[in-house]
Amino acid sequence: MGIEDLNKVIKRVCPRAFTEVHLSTLHGKTIAMDTSLYVYKYVKSQGEMWLGSMIRMLLALKRNRIKIVCVYDGTDVPIEKTQERIKRSKTVDRSEERLQEIHDVMDMLENDHMFSAVGVPENIVERIQKIVYRRRGMTELTDTTDYTSIRSCYNALERAESSVAAQSLRVTKRHMKLIHTAIELMGIPSVQAPGEAEATCAAMCREGLVYGVLSDDTDVLVYRTPIALSKLDLRNETVVMTGITEVLNGLELSYDSFLDMCIMLGCDYNTRISGYGAVKCYDMITKYGKIEDMPLADTAKMCLLHERCREIFSMEHNSGVLASDIYVDEFDRNGMRQFLIDHGVRMRVEEISKVFDHGVVFE
């Protein structure tokens, strides 16, 4: 999740802290990539096509002569992060239950009512409406479903199915193993983080091992990343660039105040105070400087877990990576060809090799 609404605050207060650049401007630069995050992103958005989409993303970076280091999440994470993952797993469980409900109603329409002249029974209409109104932004005013038409009801269920199906997908060890194999076959170097990948990426950037960090997780700014890259647009081959110095200067905050603002906004380790929007959180920080000085009830502060969050984000994160660890192997053309066939990736190995034929990832 990262820091909730952090980008919204930055765009409102100091939009110039963000700069959209073409990937070619990063020619010759080395970037660390939060690999687990992008696997999650593509599995959720592309479904069974995720692997091909992920490979194409890596090719877009390589095509622009950007040197990539793929960083994977480790197991040494704060207990609060484990609790957050359990929470997310339960959310997926609920999505699976919703998906089953959709399929049950679709089966009823197909088997019992599709060819009935009577139309959709009232009890089925109520179930369909309950499903449809769960979609974001859908109300009686925006719902265009004709509940007297079986076909219209079925189409509404298909739209709901598409949305819920993406939410019910889980990222598994198999997904990570597949992308790890693909990355190895392409000869791209990788690093196993001891804990959170974004923390290791940020440390590599601070230590000068890489130029920047590619991640849509706003935690990278809290980890003091000098150059943060996000919102990769493969169609236009652009990326949005910012960094902790630009953000602090734009918000006119010290790092400590910035950290407290991020804690107030809400992160993977706590919960935002009810009734506090992004703007209010920023205004409170600019007025009081730190959480302890704010006129908040003790019960309100409890949900922030601010002392523990400060401890987590302020830990001395060293990457543990040496320059000699970041090396490239040869592109395995034959191995990649078989990999694409074995896993049903609709891509010809020539599409990949022509990118790698221009040179290696690291000189």
C-alpha cells in the first residue's frame, strides 16, 4: 500500500516535485526495481497474461539502455507487516466469496431463467442489485441495468465478474519463481532483500550503488530515497521522477515532520485517525510539527502507533549489497525460447534477443 494519499498531498502542495521524463533520459543509469510490487501489479491487472506483461516492462527499460537490478522481498519484516498481509489475504478471501456469489447467480440465469418468458424473478433481481451496487461509484442513479431483461442482468453480472476476478487473484510463490527464472534467463542481476524490497532499494540508492529506485510504493520516500521513479507508462515510455529532497523542500518540512505526516496519513503498519483526510493531516503537521504536540485524544493517537512506525522507518537500513554482487550473465536465448513455450507466453524469443543484441545490461 505504501503511504496513503501521500502523492495527493505532494501534488496539491508542490506539484513541481514530480517530473515526467522519457525513459531515454535515464540512458546508462542503473536503477533498482521493487520486483515483488510489479509482479503483484501485473497479476492483479493482467491475470494470466501477467508474465508476458512483466517481461515487456523489463524490455522497455532495457531498450532505453537502462541498467536494471531486480530486488525481491525477504522474510525479515516487522510483525505489523505480517499482520497487514493477513489482512490483505482476508480481503482476497472476501473477493473469492463475492466471485462465487456472482457465478451462482449467473448459473441460475443460464440454467433456470435464460429462456423463460416470465423474466427475472424478484428474489434474483435483489441478489443482482446487491452485487452490482458493490462496484465502486455504482448507485441506483448510475446503474443502467434493465432488471426486466435477462440479457441486461447477465451483462451486468459479467461486468461485476471482471472487476471482482482481478481482486480475488493471489500472488503465490509460483509467480515469484517464474519471474525469477525469466530474469535469470535474460541475464538481469537480482538481489534478495533481507526484508522489505523497497527498504533495500532505497539503501542501494543512498549508498550510490544505483541511480534511482523504480517503485509505485510511496514508502521509498520515507526511506529517504534520493531518486524515486514511479508510474511507468510503457505505451509512451515515460516515468515520473521525484526524490526526498525535492519533496521535503516543496512541502517545507523537516524529515522528522515529514515522517510524522506519513504516519498520520496511514501506512502498512497503522491506521489513519477517523475523519482525518490528507489535507488535514498536512495542515496539522505544518501547524504543530510532530504528533506529540497535536491536541489529539489518546485513543486517536493509539491507532497511529507513531512511536513504533518511527522505529520501523528510522531503522538503519544498509543494503548489504556489494558492487561486485551486481553483475550480468549472458542472455540465454535457447533457455528463454523454451521458457516462453512452456509457460504460454505469447512472445517470440527474437523480440527479446533483438533488444539484448545491442549490448549487455552492465558494462
